[in-house]
Amino acid sequence: MAEGKVDPVHQFTIEPLFGTDHWSIAGHNIAFTNSALWMAITTLVLIVFVGGGAKKAQVPGRWQMAVEGLTGFVDTLLQSNIGEAGRKYLPYVFSLFTFILFANLLGLLPLALVGIHPFTATSHFTVTGVLAIMSFAIVLIVGFAKHGFHFFSLFVPHGTPAVMVPVIFPIELISFLVRPFSLGLRLFVAMMAGHVLLEVLSGFVISGTNAGVGIFFLAGLPSFLLMIGICALELLVAGIQAYVFALLTCVYLNDAENLH
Amino acid sequence: MDAQSAKLLGAGLAAIGAGLASLGVGNVFAKFLEGALRNPGAADGQQGRLFIGFAAAELLGLLSFVVAMILIFVA
């Protein structure tokens, strides 16, 4: 690696903050890492945000309105996708949506200005994969508990001609089994790609600025302006990806709840 | 051609997939806007479907990014 080059994937390094490799349960290292720290911070911010707004004022203040707006948003999402039966999933989908949203946004905070390195927990497949498996497990549990083995009719869309069933069934089965991967992969790659892009551009700015005035105006400055734009885009992506994750969870839950 | 340069070339070729997915994502939003401007009253109710389409189109582009990353760092 060339001298002074910015390594775009270094930001994703997971390092133990306290605890060592010897802290292990059944061969798995349980040292407290920066990933765990930022997930804990996300949870803490989430609890403070919701707890601070969970008042029962007749005339809600700004904070209460913000929390009510968010819960109302997730509630509408569930109602429009699942219907009245979707109400009972509100705690899960709300936690999922807000956790992903806050984790995405906290990872984008410019805290490096004061020497703290924000870590985006959702830019790791281990984290998003577990979230996706949780959603998928709930779909399976609800589906089999509610419909029993009739749940398999999910793989044969209504009105399929009998001749087509052997063809349709494997296709639908594969598309069903791929869901947890696609769900986790989408969030992880979208967050990771955005952060790599920002880091690469910051590398252009730093090397361009170091290389003299001409290169600075030719490459450094445009890269910096582009970075500002990409940062705005990343804020949008952070929101959209959290929304898409919650939305797809709702769609999958609808399959389990209502079949076709 | 040695293996390392073949990997990097493959990763570069994978970027074509990201460009093609951008066509798909653009198409999703373009068609949505087209329909939404014809019938603005029904547009708000279809935003969920818009984002499902967006997510499906985007995923395939993100897969090409995964392929590139695997070629550079894993393979």
C-alpha cells in the first residue's frame, strides 16, 4: 500500500475495547468490541428518545409529537400491509425500524472531528444477518403456528394449473429461502458501499490537497463538493434502507399471517 | 495474466452490474412518477409498492458490489 493512502475498509475493523481473546464461551470470543459499544449506544439513544417522548400530554410537545409520529408511521405501515392483525407486530417492527435507523444515522455522525470514530453496526453482515434471521424466524413460527402444514400452500400461488405446480413450487421455495439473505445483504451492502465511497473520496481530498495547489483545484475541491452531496445521499439511504427493511418484514409477515 | 490482476479486472467488470442496476432503479421511480402524475390521488397509497420495487432492483446492483468485494478481499 502506497504511503499516506487512505485505506477505505479500515473503518470496518472490529477491535476489542476491553477484554481479550481469552474471554471466551464455548470457543466464541465475547470481548466487548467497538461494534457492541455502538449497538449499545444505539439502544441507549433509542431508549432516551422514546422514553423522553412517551408522555400522555393532551397537547403533545415537540418531542412527544416526534415519537408519536414515528410509532404512527410504523403502525400505518403494518396496517396497510397486514391489516388489523398486524397490530401485534408493532413492538417488533418498531424496534427493528428505529434500531436500524438510529444505527445508520449514528454511524454517519461526524464525531471524528473530536477524535471519536463512529462505527456503523449495520455495515456488518453479522449484525444485519441476525436481524434478518430474526424476521425470518418470526415469519416461520407465525406461519406454521397459524396454518400448520397448510403454510406450504404459500409456495403454490392461488390458481396455479396442476401442470405448472412442479415448476412453480421449487421456484417459490427458493425465492422464499433466499429472503433472509437478501434482507440482510441489502442493508449491509448499502451501508458499507456508502461508507467506502465516502472514505475513497476523502482519500482523494487528502492526497489532492497534499499534492499542491493545481491538483487541489483540479481534484481535491470537486471531490470535497461531491462528498457533501454524497453525505446528503447517505442520510437519505440510511432512512430508506431502514424503511425498506421494515417494509419487507411487513410484507413477509403478511404472507405468514394471511397466506395468499 | 497473473491471478491478482485477473481478480482486479473481474472486480472492475462487476461494476457494470451496478450501472445496470441504476437503470433499473431509475426505471422504477420514473414509471412511478409517470403514473403518480396521471392519478395523484392514488399515488400516496402506492408508496410501499414503489419501495418494494426499488429494493428488488437495488438488491441486484448491490450483489455486483458484493461480487467485487469478494474478488478483491476474499478470493
